[in-house]
Amino acid sequence: MKVLFINAINPHNDFDTHYPSLGLAYIATYLRNTDGHEVKILNSDEFEAMKAFAPDIVGVSAVTQNMYWGMQVAEALKKACPGVVTVLGGPHQTALPDVLDAPFDYGSIGEGEDCMLDIVRALAEGKEGFHERMTKIPGVVYRQDGKVLHNHERKALRELDYLGIPDRDLIGEGKSMRLHMITSRGCPYRCIFCASAFNVRTARYASPKLVIDEIKLLVDRYKVKEIKIYDDLFTAHRTRLKEIADLMDAEGLNKVVHIECTNRANLTTLDLLQDCKKLGVRALAFGFESGSQKVLELLKTDSVDVEQNRRSIQMCRDTGIEVRGSFIIGTPGETGEDLAETYQFVDKNKLDGVKIYVLTPLPGTPVWIEAEKAGKVSRHMDWKKLHFIDFANTWREHIILNDKMTREEIRDWYTKFQRLAKRRELEKMFQKASMQSVVNRIRKPSKLVNDVKVIGQKIGSMI
């Protein structure tokens, strides 16, 4: 069977276009290695390549904010490839299993590897009786008698090592010197805004050996210098972290590749940070979320406090590890005074990277449930209104949950935070510019001119 996987992306969003879908690479690799299917992975803006592939079945993976592009490409493929079967998977479908939008014949909820394998096998048996077979596959969403129904979600994979290492050549990631990995699924915490925390209910971890084997592959085959680990919380399994660090050190991998991964302030200890250093971690990413204790308790269900966030930053700095932090504004009940506390937190702690988001009700989260009760969202809404990456351009349509400030006030605070983040980025650039590097660039005037242009652009964006 010819199986096409499509990553529904917003073509105007740099994040979507920078990192291809490793999740789809896992599924495609699994189908190819298990049953020998011909597989291909494309982004939703590569339509001509989709038609040229002429698939028998198409699996579209979409997060909620990109559902518009997923629906558009599925509808277009239906017209261009008569008879093709379309299946929707990913976080959005998993969070809303009783909804199946028109361009899709079926849905897949939960982890996709075994579900898609069973779906493709059912189609390989022939179109006759295909729908009936689909109604019996765990994790499948389907229509029957005018209703959307779904079978029970299959049990989550207990052993991630079972899947092996995804083939990155399927997503063209080997062209970059900065690759990414996923070494676990799920998170033991339940932050009220996080779709992953509620869609993936059980946290599971790849073995230290598999993690090291994958890092060695990336270093040996792709000559990678930096790896971003996009786990929900890489440091959650303390014993595993230490074992990975010991293996990295024993193999000498920590001398040839830099790691950036996720951590949490309430887990941060000196021992943990020393293991991170041994592992080759150059930067840790935290979801600090707020400098207001009141708001932080709401967002992170009283699992961490502001003082722990401050101490973590200082401990990382003392250990020589960079700190990147993300923050959320627009929480219900949040006031200008609360945001001023967050602003002061960001400004005083001199983070190495800052990301600001406006609280967004993603399906499956407690935030979504409350927004649905209030009539602010629905299961058949314009999903583009939930795009939280580009609030500067979408603030007029974005779903606002805060009841203490106007939409314009939240926009103004967002702009203020973004300027602070850019100012910090510029400060970092100057800090890293040693006298020797300036001398080197004077010897090569073209590099000096380029540096001046970059710094000028940064300053211009702040004005």
C-alpha cells in the first residue's frame, strides 16, 4: 500500500516549518519496517508532491491551531485523488473523539503506530467490507447512521523501545545541523493549559541505551552539533537521567554535541544539574509561566512556586547552564499588578531566552472545559482563533479568557513583553561578542558588516 502522511502546518509560522514532524516519522518508519508499505511524509503545503505520489490512504496529523490547513489539504486531495481514504490523527482528534470534520473519512485517537498499522491492513484486504472492519479497530473514529462514533482508545505503548529509532530521511531532517529528538511520551504533571498532559495520560520513557544509540546515530550519520529534546519533561525520570548522563560521559558524546531539553523548577537540585552538565546539556527550558504566585498556582495546580523558579535560575547560572523560560499571560483573574510581577521577574532574572504566550483554550484541557461552558469555544469553531504562536497578528480574533483586562490591554502587555524579550536577546549578543571575535571580524570586513546589520535589525524591531 502507498501510505502518505501529511503534517498540517501553518506555512506562515517559523516553528512549524523549522522542525518537521518526528511523530509522523515514528509512524511511517513503523509501518514500513513492519509490513513493508511504501510511505512518504509531506507538509500540507506540498500539494503537487502529494498528487505525484498517488496514495491509497492519507494520514493527516494536526494540532488544533493548524486544523484549518489540515482540512484544506484533505479536501483538495479528495478531489485530486478519487477513492483515496483520509484519516485524521494527532492531538486535536484525540482531544475531540466525538467530532470528525467533513474532509476526513476516519479518525485515529491516541498513539498512532498500531492504530494506523491496523487501518492500513484493513484497507489492504480490499474496499469491500472495509468500513465494517474499521468499526472494530480500537482507537478508530467513524461515521455511521449520521452519527460520529469512536471505538475505545487502545492501551498506550508500555515500552517505547519497541518503536526503535525513526528514519529522519523520511522528513528530510538530516539537512540541518540542529536536529531534535523525542525520548518520552506524556508528563507526570497536569498543568491546566497543556493539551499533551491530558491527551497522553501515562508518562513513559525510552531506555537510556536507546537514547544513547539515537544520539550516536545523529552524531555519526548527520554530524549534528546540537540536539533539542522535545520531551514534555525530559528530567522527570531522575534515575534515567543519571544513567543517560553516565553513558554520554563514557562514550565521550558530551564533548561533541550540545543538548537542550526541558526541566521543572521543583525538580531542580544541584545533583540534577551536575548530571545535566555531564550529559552535555547547554540549556534548560522551563515553563515558568508567571511571576505572580496567585497566577502560577492556578496554571500549574500548586505544584511549584515563584521562589523555586528564582532559585532554579540561579542554580543553573552557577552551574554554567543557560536558562530559557516561557510565560503565559491572559489567565482568568490576572490583573495588571500580576503582569507587572511577571514583567519584573523576567527583567530581573536575565534569562537567556524568553517566550511569551497568551493563554489559549486547547481541547482536552481544563481551560477548554471552562471556556466551553462560558460559550467562548465550541467543537465546530474556527480553529485559527486558537493559534497562540502569533498573537501580535491575531489579537483581534484570539479567544480571550481574562476577565480583568480588555483585549487591547492584553495586546499592549504582550507587546511590552516581546520588546523585553528582544532587548534581552540583543544584550546576549553583545555579551557573547568578545574582543577577539571583533578583531577576527575586522580582519574579515564582510563578517563585520553582516554583524552590524543583524544588530541593527534587532534594534529596529524593538522600536
